[in-house]
Amino acid sequence: MKAKICIVEDQFIESKSLKVILTNAGYSTTSIARSVATALSIIEEEKPDLVLVDIFLQGEGTGIDLGHILNAKNMAFVYLSANSNRQILEAAKSTRPYGFMVKPFRAKDVLIMLDVALYLHKQRLAEMAPDAGLAKTGPVVLPPEFSHLIGKSQKFMETLEQAKMVGTRDTSVLILGESGTGKEMIAQTIHKVSTRRYKPFVVVNCSTLPATLIESDLFGHEKGSYTGALARREGKFEMADGGTIFLDEIGELPLELQVKFLRVLQEREIEPIGGKPRKINVRVLAATNKDLEEEVAAGRFRIDLYYRLNVFPLVMPPLRERAEDIPLLANYFLKKYSEDEGRKVPVLSQNAINKLMQYNWPGNIRELENTIQRNIVLLNGSVIENIDIPVSRKNLNVPDNNKNGFKTMIENERDHILAVLESCHWKISGKGGAAEILDINANTLNSRIKKLGIKRN
């Protein structure tokens, strides 16, 4: 039997629309509430499994006030309103909802959100159970498509469980996490377990798209639509038709393009430059290492697009929060790069393992991979006794006894340039680029980058 849902919405048309969607899908519904007081009375009498809550309601109290009460009662709920500023969003998030739905509602989005919310609530209840620790001792069963993902830590396994769950549901997924945590890899895995697995998987890095060509790259153009358009061009969304498109660094998408991207999510159609709108059937996976809520507050990211993407946020844990996976990953990369070079796989000494475990890994798995590859190249012998971590990435909290904690001028220059490059997402020239920030010529900066051996991980 499907769950019972309570709708708390003061707009008649929207509440009725929701009720029809839920009823047609086999859910039972309680009476509709239009105020906090009425909602509490209905919840007490009719015992729903989940509550859909609008933020702005009739009478005294808001949906956020109701959210605090529902959270205290440990009841599952989802917010319905996207008409909020950063302060309201923060206040709403503090009540621990299972998601936000954007108006106007589409049946598919509503049903997917309910699936996600009920699943997450079940997980939360399991964690709160007295025997939760005992229940988690059993192995996590994952499909074979996950076998290439290395790790056994609890945080990582929880992420994989969520990826497995959402993989079979045809919904947008927002993958969050620091640089180098494996966001593209988990996106590929989600595609492989989906019903679209035999269709295209198209990757787009929004931070590297040329500003003058980004619209054409994403949506395509017709012949003659602008000077230089000598032939029709198929955009990335059209290439992914029937399959999945992965938009990496979605936070870099310009505001004017965010409007068009929102249309893709809402209407499932694209409009090539110089062409007519055409329907598209594509699943969107997006990733970012930015705080999109901060971007929303700063006016750089549309809040309605944020809600559309954030149906199911999937957080990739940084390597420092899954330290027990470091030896597994290190040995995996040892084997991989040793075999690539046709040499015997070396052994990591306990001292080397300890050093790997103690390091903070700001570049995460990508940095660990590069470090292992470098040490294989430098190795003479069959045992890595003392792992070498490049100086620019040394943990500043661990002083170097040979230098009394101080760095050389070259090391400081390298670190400074690297920090600036990362702050502007490796944009070198142009407004907001590293050359402008450092107040040097772009060619000079490129020369220094090459001389200092700075590489993007």
C-alpha cells in the first residue's frame, strides 16, 4: 500500500492539481490544509506518512514554522515553494526537509520527489533505531556497474547506495563535492545503471566552454544563423538525445544561458540558434564544487534552476573524510601504473602508508593518483619506503623540520600562483583571470606556470 500524503497549500488550483497527481499514482491523501493550525489538526487526526508544505500560508505561521514542528515530530516533509530569498532558504533548510519542489508542478517530478523523500526518511529512521549499528554491519549489495569504484568507508558506501537508488529513477541529480572527488565517475556509473545505459553519455565542462560559443555548443545552430555559421551544428543536448548529459561545473554557466537550460528541464525542448524549438529526451546530471546557495544569494545562479537541479543532491565525500580508503586507492593506482609501464607492482612500506593517511589531500583522489604515478616514475627498487608528496601540496599544518616550517621563495611563488589559478577555476587570461589578479601579462604567467611545473590535477 502506498503512503498517505498531506497537502498544505493555500492556493486552490495548485492544491487540487497535486491531489489529482497523487491520486492517479495510487497515493492516498488527507484533507487539504491551508494554514499551520489546520495542518496540525489534520496531521494529528489522519496520520499522514509525508507532508507537502508550501512556505507561505494563510493565517498565522508559515510553512517554515510548520517545518520545525514536523522535524521535532520526526515526520517526513517536502517544501513546495521556490519563491524565496537566501534568508528564507536558510531558514527552510534548518528544518531538515527532504527536498523542495518548484511550482508549477509536473506529475513526473512530484512522484520522483516523493520516492526520494520516502526513501531518505526510511534511511533516517533506520539510523535512529536502537539496533542501527547492528543493522549496518551487513555488506552493501551493489550492481556490477559499481565494481570499479574503490572504497569501503561508511560515508563512501552511503553515497554509493544513494547513487544506486537514484540511478534507476529518471530524475536530475546534482552531484556535489570538492575537486578530485570523482563526480564525473559517479555520473557515468549512474548512467550505466539507468534505463538509458545503451544511449549516449555526453560530458560538458561548463567552465571550459568559450563564452562566445557556449550557446551554440549546448543547443546547436542552423546554417547561416550568424556570421561564420557555414553549416548546421548539432549541440551537446541534441547529441545526448535519448541518453544522459553530464554538465560539470554547472555553477559556471552564465545567467543568460541558465534561463535556456531551465527551459530544457521544464519543457524538455531546446532551441538552436536560428532554429525552431524541438523536443528533447535527455536526463540531466550536473556537478559543481561551488556552494550554489551562495551563488544564488550573490545573484549569479537562478534559484528556480537550483531547485530543479536539486531534486536529489548526491554528495561525494572528500578523501580526508574517508581515510580508510586511502590504502585501497593507493594500491589500486600502484597496480594500474606499474602495469602500464610493464614493471612489477611495488609495495608501500608502513611508513609510506602512514604518511598517506596523515596527509590532508586537498586535491582528493586526483591528487592521490598523481602522487602515486609520480612515485612509480621515481622509484628504484620494489618498495616505496618514503612516499614523496609534491611540495606545492604539502599540508601547511605539518611543519617541515628541515626548514623550521618555512618555504623557499620558489615554493611560495608556486603555491601563490596555484591558489590564484584554483580560485578562478584555471582561467588565465581575460577579465577575472589569474593574469589580471596577479597583475602580470598572460604570456608571462603561462611561462611561469611551465617553469614551475604547475599542472591542473
